[in-house]
Amino acid sequence: MHDAMEGFSRHISQQFNHELEGIRTEMLAMGGIVERQVHDAITALTKNDIQLAEESKRLDQQTNQMELSIDDQCTKMIAIRQPTASDLRLIVSISRSVSDLERIGDEASRICKHAIDIYNSGENPKGYHEARHIGALVSGMINDVLTAFARRDLAMAYRVAKQDIRVDTEYRTAMRTLVTYMMEDPASISGVLNVMWVLRSLERIGDHARNLAEHLIYQVSGTDVRHQTLKSIKQTLRDDSPDDEDDLNPNSE
Amino acid sequence: MTPAKIEIENLSLTFADRQVLNQINLNIPANQVTALIGASGCGKSTLLKCINRLNDLKPQCDIDGAIRIDHEDIYQKSYDVTDLRRKVGMVFQVPNPFPTSIYENVVFGLKLLGVRKRHHLHEAAEKSLRQAALWDEVKDQLNQNALQLSGGQQQRLVIARALAVEPNILMLDEPASALDPISTLKIEELITELKQTYTILLVTHNMHQAARVSDFTAFLDQGRIMETGQTRDIFTNPRRKATEDYITGRYA
């Protein structure tokens, strides 16, 4: 049902139309806040801006509340409306998505906490270049996946899932580089460890962004593509473009 | 896939030039519950009645195509309609017990078929009432008038009456629409029990009832089969937009 975008307004029950449109809008709004949290966390770290780090952490309370509120609305709609087919998938995918968004927010807060720790220690550890690079990749993924949600664009969702493979590769490379830094200069270990935790959080954010893309694919196509390789997701989407290296990656689950 | 108990092939039906059923092709699997869903006037009940040949005597009714039960065409001239109706039990929307005792209601069909032995009738009455999950509630009042039972009990009594003649197909036309939620759940539970023994065909407007109790669903729209499939697929990911619109409550 790829043409169901206008579908939320076609129910005989106007109230149901409003409710569905409501959770969809709120989920996208929550996505916007989470996107900002991640962006601010990376900026706070790389620019040593602890005020921004504190502000970003405060946003986390807001996204926690939004998760509870949207999830509650989903539960109520399932109980009261007994949704079926695309309506049911929309509600289920939103309920799953807000959980991933909330956890992206948690990871952003963790990055802020490390930024504050690093600032307080007075150190200026190496590894910011890697953090900035991977940070830019995952920020782009969140931005793209939210756009994909707004447009119900599965090709875009697939590109986000694929981008996660690249993040994982970059993450492994960066970790090796950071280990080298620590071996070269043992005095830097505590500072670089903080950066390693940041990279770990960024990599997790990439995983959550991929989950979001998978929730959207389920919502629109009806196929649950979690724990599948990119190649098999591509088949689900009937995408017959030539495979590249990432498409064929056997570890792309 | 379980073998088909009922095969409907190119079935069309017109009432005074109005096309009610249009080229219906449908296989109804044995010992499963098949639900027919669709808006009012789409032909669900007419289709059900065709399987019992209840449309035969209607004036200006023209039926074309074939319905086979156990591979035998029920519309061929030599087919015994009385035997067909014994094989295919039917229960309607509003419970319709006869204004006699509970016992007489259940054994009515058997008596009509010429069964006279009392112990045979008693056994059959108890067996069918048990199958219809009514025995424990009525065993001490079998001589009471059936009309004094509650609506839910009356509906189960009517099911027991249908079961007494040992059919192999049970057709239920909106069996729970006039019942309260608890009675509805009992009927649904009963349907699930009965499918071990019978092939069940259920017509319902209650989509969630179809979703709860049926294994297969066929969606009818304006006399045509729009989509058939496993119930779990139809209700989570229907293939056709018309089905999607109907089950999600959208304007078509």
C-alpha cells in the first residue's frame, strides 16, 4: 500500500484520522528533538562547550516524556480502535520507533557526559577527528531516516540501513587508531578512553537509525526486515539496482 | 494446504437480472474455519445459501457454475437435497429455536429423519448439547421451553440442533451479532472447538471476530471475491487496496 500516504485522512471515523495523524506528527517532532540532541552532543564534545552539553542532556527528559506519551497513545488506540492492516503496522512501527529514538537520546546524553568529564579533567585527548567524522555520518542517518518517515520513502530508508554498514566499518578503523594512540602515549589513556566511549555511543546511534529504517519498511511494505541482511532487504523492496560491496556484505544483519 | 471440502467454481447468481454473485471461485478447506467478510449486500449470505441450495425456489433466481462438496456437484439433478441439508448445518443471525422444549429442539432433525429409538435420541441430544457447550447449563431442565433460555443459550441450542443430525459442514451466518460480549466469546470458543470435527463457514460483519476465529478469510465486494488468503495475512498485510480499505474502515 505505497499510496497510503493520504490514507490517514480517509477513515470513516474522523477521530481515528486525527489520532493516527497525531502520533505520526508527534513521533516526527520527537525525532527532530533527538536529532538536535545528537548534533549538540557532538558539537559540545568537539568544541568543549559544556553549557551546550548540559542543555542537550536536559532535552533528554523531554524525549523520555514524549516516548511515554506516544507509546501510551499507541496502546490506547490498539485497545479502542482495534486497528488492522496498514493502520496496525503504522501504530506498531511508531511504538517501536519511539523506543529507538529514546535510546538515541540516551546515547546523546552519554556523549555529553563524556564531554563534560573530558572538560573537567582538563585534558585534550586525541580522537576528536574520528568522533567528528562518525558523528557527521550518524547525524546524516538520523536526518535521512526522519525524512524517509515523513515521505514514506523506502529507497531512502534502505540507504540509511546501508549507511550503518559504513559506520560500523569506520568505527572499527577509528577504534584501531585510538588503540594506537594509547599505546604510543600511555598518559593519554584515560582521555582517549572517554573518546572511545563516545565512538561506541555514535556507533549505537547508527544501529538505532537502521532500526528506524527497518520499522518504516515494515510499516509501508508489511514485511518485517529486522535481523535480515541488506541483500534480503533489497529483495523485499524489489530494488533491482546492481549490488555494490555493502549490499553483498554477508555480515550486514 | 488442507484438501478442499467445498469447491466453488465460476458461480454466478442473478435475481431478476440483478447480478448478485459474479464468477465466484473459492475452495473451502476441510476442518478449518473460513470467514466471509464484506459490506452489506455484497453477496455473503447469498453465497452461503447457495451451498445449502436455499436459493433454488426463489422466483427469478438464476444460478450458473458449480459447487462441489467432497467432489460431488450439489447442483446436479440426481443430488438429494434433503441429504445435502443434513450434511450442511446452518445457523442464522437471530437464534430461532422452536417453541417447544429444549430436548425436542435438539432431536427435531433426527425425528424428521425417522429416528425413533428413545435411547438413541437421548444420546444424540446429550452429545450435541455437550458439543455446543450448553449441556452443563441445561441438563436439569431439558423439558423447559427453549424460548425461556437467554439469547446466547438459544444460539448454542440452535447450534446443538444443527449438530444433532451429524453434518460435516457448519455454516454460521452472523451467529453472534445479536449476542452480548460474553455469549459472543462462548460462541467463538465453540467455533474453535468444533473445527476439529466440522468444516466451518462463517459470515460476519465483525471483522475482529473473523480475525479471531478463522483460519482463512475471503473478502467479497459487489458479488466478486476480491481477495482470499490466510486470515493472519489479510488482517496484517492485505494485497489489494479494496480489502485494505474495508478492513481498516476507510472510504472506498
